[in-house]
Amino acid sequence: MNSLRTRIAALLIAAIVSVVVLATFTATRVMHPPLPEATIDVVARQIHMTLGLLGYGPAERPMLQPEPAKGELDEKLTNFLRHSLARTGQPLDVLVTQESKQVAPTASVPIEGQGWLLVHVPDMRPPSGQWKMLSLWLSLIGLGSAAIAIHAAQRLTRPLQMIEDAVDKIGPDGTLRPVPETGSGEVRAAARALNRLSRQLGQSMESRMRLVAAAGHDLRTPMTRMRLRAEFIEDDEERAKWLSDLEELDMIADSAIRLVREEVGADDSEPVRLDRMLGEIVSELHGLGQKVQLADLPRIEVAAGPIALKRALRNLITNGATHGQGAQVSMVCEDGHAVVRIVDSGPGVPAELLSQVFEPFFRVDQARRKSVPGAGLGLAIAREIIERYSGTITIRNRDPHGLEQICSIPCTFPNQDRH
């Protein structure tokens, strides 16, 4: 019974058998004829009446009535009884009436010149309202079976839900928390596979970080020699080109190392005043001559690593100020998230290239590599950091031109009071 397949099969069999047994029991109880106590009195009266007609017990002789029994005429039962009397003996013009559904029908037999003989007819129909009772019982059976099945299914699938939750919490470094290897055989096998995959991914990420860091470190030695040799180039223009290329190579190597470190590293989260951080970033960029405007910000706190988050927001704002001829920064709190908007008035990004803006070393115009500083890793690093703290980044074009960068991070202390 440890197999998930066996448990589900056993649950289905038990549920089907239980429903069939309960439905059969309910149907037999509801559709069963009336109990003997409900008809025996009619039989007893007929016995006394017969004895009275035969001369036994004169006190029990039936009393004739001057009129037939009161009540509504039951034409169907009347015709049925008349045909039955014609088949079994002398035809009689009997009348079958019933005062109410709770009272048994009464047959009124005409006695020529003497009156009417009243005879009670046994009511063998099922109890009134049997279909409502049957519907109620079946509804209760269905609801009970559904409740039991849902509860059992939740218990059976709880380990699977636990695995799904663990997979959803995979970090930027490609690893996830260890999944408990408990439950059925299939669940334990899946948990072992996930734990093994997590270890392999973690080792792969660490190996890649070491490889990139080692490559960047090893590149610095030949680049230093090349820079020294370039200093001896007599042609000033040629020497400047060599030094510019070497500086770009050095920047690319440093950016690649930072990107890998952001993917595998994680600062401890702590409450961060996002409004203050944005103000500090804008002040720093003003000091560097960047055109950045900051709107009036509400006081909002988020849970993040302050150093990493500041690097991500600086990359986004710098991207708008550098490529968009200046940037405007604003922030609001929407649905429990701090939403930072960075808009610019630049040329934007071609629609067919918007899906590639977060790729490492991406540039809209490769010809501008020399004129625009950077290695093309700012947005990639920013996305790695923001997603680490359960945030999102969206980039879209504005109409008629310009770009809008939207960064959303869960709030820990939203407050709309202005400061």
C-alpha cells in the first residue's frame, strides 16, 4: 500500500463501493411498502365485518350508512375495483373516495334499499414525498463522498504539493531547499531526483563562477603587458586606440565577474527605505553630471540587500539617463508592491529587440559601443538582483518615443505619507 498508484486505486474502489451500498440502502428504505402496522387495522375491520355478516357476533355487524363516504372520488381506483368485482363475481357500482392523502381510501358499496356499506381499502403505496427524501439522501451521500474523497486526495497529494512549493522557491543560483524524502515510493524518488538536481546545479554555478573569475584574473596579466607596450607606441592616435580597447576589455571582464557573483551571491535581506535609497542614487548621478529628475516619493520599505538593490536601481536609472537623454524617476505603492518607474525621452528600443534587452552584452546599436560607456551587462545584473528579492522588471516603449522601465518589489512597510 506504499505505492501512490495503489493508494489511489484503493481510494476509488472504497468510494465507489461505499456510494453503491449507501444508495442501495437508501433506495430500499424509501421505496419499501408501508409497515404492517399501517394496514393491519384495515384487515381486522374486514374480518369483523365478515363475521358480522355471517351471524357471528351480532354486536360487530356492520352499520350501513345512508350516504357514501365523503372525500374526493378516485376514478382510477374506482374503475379498477369495479372491473375486479366483475371478474370475481357480481358487478357492483362501488365508489372509491379519499378525504386526504394522509387517510386510506374508502370503498362505498351500494346495498339496494338499505344504504351504503363502507369498506376501507388498504393503502400499499410508498410513503408520500419519497422522491424528495430519495433526492435528499442521494445529495447527502454525494456530498459526504466528495468530502471524503477531497480530504483523502489532499492527504495523498500533500507530498507532491510540498515538492511543487520547493521548486517554486528555486533561487537565482539554481538551487532549492532540500525536499523531504518521505511519502510514497514515487514521491520519495521524485524528491531524491530534485535534491540531486539541486546539488548538481549548485556545483555547476559555483564552477562557472570560479571559471569566469579565474579567466578575468588571468586576463589581467597579458592586458597589463599589452598596456605597457602600448605606452611605447610613438603615434599618439594609435596609442590612444590601443589603450581604449584595453580599457574596454578590462571593463567587460569586471562586469562579467560581477554578473556571475550576483547570480550566485545573496546579501542578507533587511528593511530598506526605498525612497531614501532613490534619493541617494539621484544625488550621486547629479554629481556625475547625469540628467535625472526625482518626483516626490512616498515612504516605502522593502526587504532586500541594500548594497545589491542599490546597484540594481543605479543600473536602471543610469541606463535611462545615458541612453534616453535624461531620466525621470517616480515611485508609488500598488497592491502591496513598491513600483519604481524610470522614464526617458530617448529613441527607445525596436519592438523586435525588447525581448533581448536583459541578455548579457546586449546593445541596440553595436556601432555606439565606443561612444556609450558600459559593457551591456547593467540590465542583466539588475534583473538578477530584483528577481532575487521576489521582484520583477518590465521594459516597454513609450508613445511617441522614449522608454519606460518598471521595477516592482514587495513592500514591507507601505506608507503613503509624504516626507
